[in-house]
Amino acid sequence: MSQLPTHTVDKPKGRGKKVFNRVLILVILAAIYVWAFAGIEEFEIKETAGQISKAIFDGIIHPDWAFVNEEEGLIFGLIDTLAISILGTFISAILTIPFGFWAASRKDKSGFFVTGLGRFVLSFIRVFPEVVLAIIFIKAVGPGSFAGVLALGLHSIGMLGKLFAEEVEAIDHGPREALIATGANRIQVLVYSVLPQVLPGFISYTLYRFELNVRGASILGIIGAGGIGAPLIFALTSRNWPRVGVILLGIIVLVSAIDLISGYLRKKIV
């Protein structure tokens, strides 16, 4: 029997196309970086930069410990910041639950426009940064902690609503269908099938948002929305670097403690 001729296996034709696509992406990214850096204006380091930097680090190393126990000092500011974060997160977590179910996708085609409207509302809320919302509420209700609570609460709805909707979409429909088959009404299906599945995720996302709100509340005081940000901006304006140092240390301790506690609770819940 004659031996069949052997043929060399050609390289896949798609490999060259993949290489070309990768090179094209790299070229596009390089062009974007070049365009972005080309738009940066020339800058120069001021002669006093070294002196100011030294003063800042010296203030952080030698903080003003007397400010800790003042009447409206560090402890008061940190407690105010924590209270703003808690109230803002609580308000948003309660109000976000209906938004989460509203924006969750449905199997029936009739719910497409309803879901799209819910997602549009959440996207619209996320457009406005916390600082912008705080400025608006300061004009509406006046400066203070209440404006900070409203700003954090409204801004958090946009983020939590999206995460809650994704949690609702990921539920197992088996228990729901079983309850419906036994004649359960909508409230019973919600209480015994849907809520037990989504509540752990809702709580976990709320705790994560609380961590972010603690950081956000520390900044909102700079524009007059309460919290530790107000004494921080006053200390920066007056160049009181030891006071700046003790405030920064206080914020670091508060945020780190909240991160540890929140992370521990989220691991226990999920």
C-alpha cells in the first residue's frame, strides 16, 4: 500500500488576526496616553514647596494633642462624621430596597420599559457627586450635618440600587415557583422566598457603602456639611500643621477601624 502524503499543519488563520488586534489596541492606548499628557500644561515647582512640605510633615509627626479633648475638637468632629455616615447609610439602605426591585430585569417583555426606567433613575442619581449634592442641600436646608446626611443618603441610593438590583436578578427562582404552586400569595412569596436570598447581599453591600460614606463624610465638612472636614479646612487655611496632623491621624484611625469591623461583619454574613 502506498503511504499517504503527510502535510504540515498550518498555523491557525485566526492567530494573525488576534496579534493584529492586540497591536492595534496597544497603538490606540499609546495614542490616548500621548494625547492626554500633551494636554497637561507646563508646571513648575515653587521655591517654597520644600519648606511647606517640611512644615506639613513636621506637623503630622508632632500633632496638636490638645485639640483632641477640646469642646468641639477632634473627638466631637469624628463622632459627628460617624453620625452623618450612619444616618446617610441608613436612609439610603431603606429607600434603595424598592429601587432594587424596580430596576431588576424581568423575564416578561412587558417589564422591559419599567426596568429601563428604574435603571435610568439610578444612573441619573449617580451622575451627581456627593460634593455637588452637599452644596445643593446646603443652599436648601443650610450648612450643617443635616445637609451632609441628605447628600450621602441620596448619592448612596444610586450605587446601592444598582447592586441591589443585581442581587435580585441572581436569586434562585425554584423556591419562588414552588411557593406559587402551593397557592402562596405575592407577600408570602416575597417573605419566604425572595427576602431570605437577597438580605445577606443587601446587608453586605450596605456595610460596604457605609465604609465609603465614612470617607465621604470626612470631606463634606470642607464645604460646610458637618463632620471633621470643617476643622480640617480651617487648620489648612491657617497653616496650623500640628492641628492638621492630629486631624489626619484621627481620620486614619476612624476609617481603619470601620474597615476592619465592616470587613469582619461582611465575612460573617456572606
